[in-house]
Amino acid sequence: MEFFTKRIDRIHGKPILILSLAEVAQLVEHGPEKAGVGSSTLPLSTICRIASLPLLKRGRLVSYERSPVPIHDFAAAMARILRHIPAPAKIVSALSGGMDSVVLLHLLAEWRGSADAGIPIVAAHLNHGLRGEAAAADAAFSRELAGELSIDFAEQTLDVAAMAKAEGTGLEEAGRRARYRFFRDLGGPEALILTGHHADDQAETILLNLRRGAHRRGLSGMRELAWVAVPPGVRARVARPLLSVPRERLLELATDRKWRWREDESNAGPAFARNRIRHRVIPILERLLPGFRKRLLENALVLAAREEELTVCARELLEKKTRREGGGRFFRVDAEALSDPERLCYAFRHIVEEELDARLPYGAVLSRLSLLAGGGRLGETLSLPGRLRARRERDGLFFFFPDRERGDWRCEVILPEPPFSLHAHGLIVSARWEDCAGAIPGRDKADPCVQWLNAAALRWPVCLRPPLL
């Protein structure tokens, strides 16, 4: 039976298999053994190890379920991950003491013995300083487990509540930043950080992103291999080899192997949004829409594939249609590239995130850039997040990146009708009405920060722009 496969690596570790309609019908009805899908091109044993195999059938996504074998899946995931990166100097395995991270460390120990990778491994545990004696017991358990498996162990204790207050973030986000910062500092820039995220975590993450109004990237969820921003200004290489495995299968493996783990009581409470989604929202959706979680994850695969495609196109656009000026503080996109605003937005976002370490709300930026690229007047300018600006010119779009070190004012300020006094972007701007006999003096000679304007010639509100733009 003739068929072909197209592997999309780094997207949750799942391949996409494209078959004829007749082959799809046989596979869905009889399963791969009776349908005769196995061949030298894709062995039957490979198909049987796939957790959920997406199929295209008359334009609709369907799937054939097979229970994953986590040990085999883990070895395959590690091989796939290491194939796409330079050999890491060290593997840092996140170990909280919970079931997910315990299974990860056991599988990592078994993989180390069978793969003969020769890469140093360290288990890393962070005490967030939030749970008192229970947290200390988690640390002691993690230390003991690492010793039993002959894996190096490192731990750190931080006051995450104080960090959240200082950074102006929630406890969850502050804890996430603290963990990745600790892992990255421990392993160095060439380390590979492993986390125990699984398929259920993926579904929760997608719903959290949906709640925040995420676009395609957020709705495609986490990646099996990704760079994670670690403020301030550095990134960590993170892999999630269990991302395609449901939590139920990990729990079954841990129970069968009699592996011990710790339960974190904070994971059961309703204080955090993720807990509410895990314990309330998803069970209700599964009850009302059977198979909801599986379909959500399959849809994430499709979105991730499109995201990967657009990212590759954006890099090509940057290489071929972009000119750097002013030592990298400016760049100009040729008019020829403006016919595809979505690709243009991905290129722009790539530069902002790679060079300025900033995050952009994709949907808002895309709609505004599309209007400017598609029908903007020559000279029309647009304020973008992160103190950035875009200007429509005859030969394309001109983007301006602020000079961080100088800290100059680089954003326009909208001024209401006087009298007013406002603070914006480090400026203090005030205005009032004054009667002026004779000619309007323009800039005040006594105070260069004062400018006289002809009220009759102005229409409010007024846009105050920086002098360079």
C-alpha cells in the first residue's frame, strides 16, 4: 500500500501521516495491522508507538488512538531533541518532587544507561519559600531520589513572594522566572533544561492562553524544544520530552514501577488559574464535549505547523528584503515584502524578540501593521509596543529601534485640549491658554523647554512627536 509521511519535528514530537481516502477508511475501521499500513517506509512498530496519529480525511482532522509506551517514547523524544541542537554541556532536569518530575528523572536515568550519551546530568530543585515544612520535605525527598539514581543534585531557596512583589507579577509567573533562572545559571548557556510537562499540561496552557486572547502561537501551546526568555535579557534552552504523553499514562507507569513521589497540596486548591482549569473547566468540557482535550491538542499541532512555516518565511524575508541602518537601530523592509502583512509581522516580531528581548501582542500589531503596509499614506507613522515606531515610505516600511543606553524619548504623546498637566514616557507636559499681543514668539528665550503655539492653527488633540521622527 503506497503512502508517504511528512515529519514536522519539534512540534510535540508527533508526525503527520497523509494517506489516500481509501487507506484512511481502512486504518480508521480496522487499525494499522489489518489495514496493512506498516511498510519499510514507516514500520508498523513506529505507528503503534504514536500516542495520537493525526490523519487528514476529507479536510477534517481525525485520529487513531494508541496508548503510548512512555519509556520508548522518552528515548525517541530525546533522540529527536538532541538531533536538532548542538551537544549540550549539561542536562539539567527540573525536580520538584511531584509525580511528573519524578517520572522524568527515572526515565532520564534509564535513558542515560541505555543511550551512553556521556552528557553530565544534574537534578535541580527550587524551594519557592511558600510552603514551610512541606517545601523542606519536598527538597529532602528530591535530594534522596537523586542520590538513589546516582544523579548529581542542586537546590536553591528563594523568597518568590518577595520577588513577585518587587517585579510586579503574580506568584506563578515569578516562580516560573525564578525556576528557569536557577536552571540556566546552574547549567550555563550551553545546558539543556528538561521539564516534566505532559499532554494535560499542554491542554491547560492552551486554555490559559485562550483566556488571555492569544493568537496562533499561544493557541499552539508549548513546544517540545524551545528557547525560553529568562529575564533579564538571557534565554534558556528547554526541552519537554513527555509533552505528547497524557498524565494518566505517566501515573500508570509510576504506579506499576512503584516509584514514590510527593503531592503538593497547592496544586489542588482554586487559588491559581491553572488549578481551576485543571479541576473545574476541563472536566466540564470533557463531560459536555467528549474528546475535547484530544481535539484541542490535535488542533494545536496544526497551528504549530503553520506557526513554524511562517517563522521560516519571516527569516527568509529578513535575509532578502530587509536592510539594516544606523548600526542596527533602524531597519527598512522593501515595498515588495508588504504584499504579505502576516509574514511581515512575523519578521518584525522576530527582530523585536531576538534583539530587544521584548514580547509583542501579535493580533494587535498584525492588524495595525496590515493597515499601514496595505494602504498607509506616505509619511504616515505608527506607534508600536515596546517604544517602537513604523513609518510608511515610498520604498517600503521604515522601523525605528530606540537606543536603550541613551534612554531618549522615542514615543509620541497625545495631548488633550488645555489646560492639562500629564506624565508620559518620562516626560512632564503641561499647557495652558495665554493671551499674546503681537507676534507669537515660538520657543521661549528665557526657558528652552517652553514653546508658544498659535491656538487658532491647532486642532485638538495634538500629537507630540520626538524630534528624530
